[in-house]
Amino acid sequence: MAAAGKDGVAGAPRNFWGDTPATEEEYYASQGIHGTKSYFSSPHGASLFTRSWMPLTPPRAVVFMIHGYGNDISWTFQSTPIFLARSGFACFALDLPGQGHSSGLRAFVPDLRAVSDACITFFRSTLYYNPSLLALPKFLYGESMGGALCLLIHLRLKDLQNEDNDWSGAILVAPMCKIADEMRPRWPIPEILTLVARFLPSLPVVPTGDLVEKSVKVKEKRAVAIANPMRYIGKPRLGTVLELLRATDELSRRLPEVSIPFLVLHGSGDVVTDPAVSRELYATARSDDKSIKIYDGLWHSLQFGETEENVEMFRRDVLNWLDRRCGRGDGGDAAIAACSSTTVDQNICVDC
């Protein structure tokens, strides 16, 4: 009989990497990186859990990372910053308010602008207390709702004409620029929920499909995702759904205003967030440096939920894009200058 994982799921490992090494510190050492954990106070008074993943040698760039809805930074999300730290990048992330180890009602997101402010303040604080990082290239990285937050942060700082909006680029993984039609409640449910949300915004009653089932393609990896002790397993809250719909409607209208250099990656089989909107982002954004990768048949969880071969392909595409913008890629400046192609096809990376 298979051993149960942390939350009693049969066959699931005790940690996202498996049963050995037994501790996180030992695992980090085995990967050739080191990490830290701490708490940070947001401008709105929330206590937010943060992590860093650092290479053992001086970093060549900084990556600020944002997780998706219902997720956190201490389980499978870690696999990407660990990989990037091994590749020489200093990575920082926080559990968003109401997620993971951070304070707040679980999975209640009544205002993404406040969440954006928390992220911006954390990023600024990180650089203030680590002045050696100030001169390095700085990138945003976001998964799903985190991808939407990357764009909202960029647009918010742009609206404020803020000098902190000097990102070297953003990596947007299946960004929630629009919630896929398959995940949206059917009429007349949205109208009813909007009315009820005025009085009970935190009520967890919105009917949607199971996110893990729809995001993680490899069955064995679903057990690992489900074993996450901090995973939110309840139904989405009324106020959260309405805010996500509001924010994604705003984003879909403002895609032509996006000017940050970016790489957007999406699976054509994603039924959680809409890959067509990633294509629209690529087509309409005013960014001079923009790249897109649509993976044929892949699902929402590109960074973890696919076969190891496909996860490695995803990581390779991300690393190659970062390398070229840190002076380490084969294409160098010529590759960046050529970032204006309009040909997008399945499983083809345009200007990555």
C-alpha cells in the first residue's frame, strides 16, 4: 500500500520533490542553492509570508515571482524558482493575501489593486534591503492570476508614471487575462451572484470545475498537487470571482497599452485561462520586445503538471529568453531587435 502524503492522500509524497531528502534545507543543498523565509507587512496591514531562492554564486539578474489563485509559494510553485536559482537568478516571492501562510481570509481577493500594491511594496523593500541587486536586470514572473498581476503592476506603475516601472521584462505563464468560458458560471448565475455578493462577498458558493483536475494533465502529478497542505480546496468566494472578472475585463481592454518586454507562454489545451487572449496580447501590445509560445495540447499547469519532457521544454524556453536579455543567449541583441514577427503557430516559439 502506498504511503499517504502530508494531508493523507494515498501515494502522494511528503514533500513536492518526494520523500527524500527529508527537509527543505537538505533539498536546497542538494540543488546547489540556498533559501530564506520571512514575513512582510503590506501597506494594508497584512502579514505576508515571503521566500527567496538564491544561487551560491553572485546572481546575474533578479526575478520577482507571483503565484496563482488558490496556490502558494511553498509547494510545487517552488520548482521554478529553484530551477532559476540553479541557473544564476535571485528569485523572490510572497504568498498573496489570504493565500498560503499569509494572513487574511483564505482565497478572498476583493481588490486586486490592493494585492498589486502589496507586491510592489515587497519588491521595493527587497531591493532596498539588498542594494547589491539594484544594478541587475529585474524581471517579473507570474503564473495564471499571477500573470495578470504582473500586467496590472506594469499598468498601475505606468498610470502613476512611476520610475520603478523599469522592468527588464515579464514572463507570463498562462496569464489570467480572461477566464476561459469553460470556467465561467452560466447565465443566470452571474447575475444572481452579483446581487448576493453585495451582502455576502466572502461566501464560498460559486460553482466551478476542480482546478487541479483541469490544470494538471499528468495523473500522478495531480496527487502531488492535491497533497499541498496549504492548497485552497473550497469553492471560489463571491467577491473573489467578481473581482477576477472585473480585473480581467480591464486587462482585456488595456492589452494595447502594454509596453513592457514580455514572453507569454500558454498551452493550447488550457481550459482555465484562455490562450486566445495571450495571442491577442502578443498581437496588440505596443511592446517592441515581445515573444509568444503556444504549446500544442498542453494544459494550464505548464511549469509542473505536464510530463517531465514538456516541463523541461517550458523551462528551457524561459531560461533561453532570460539568457538573451542578460547577455548570455546565442541570439544576443540581434534576437531582441528582431522581436516583431506576427507569425504564431502551435508549438512554435516566436522571437523567444
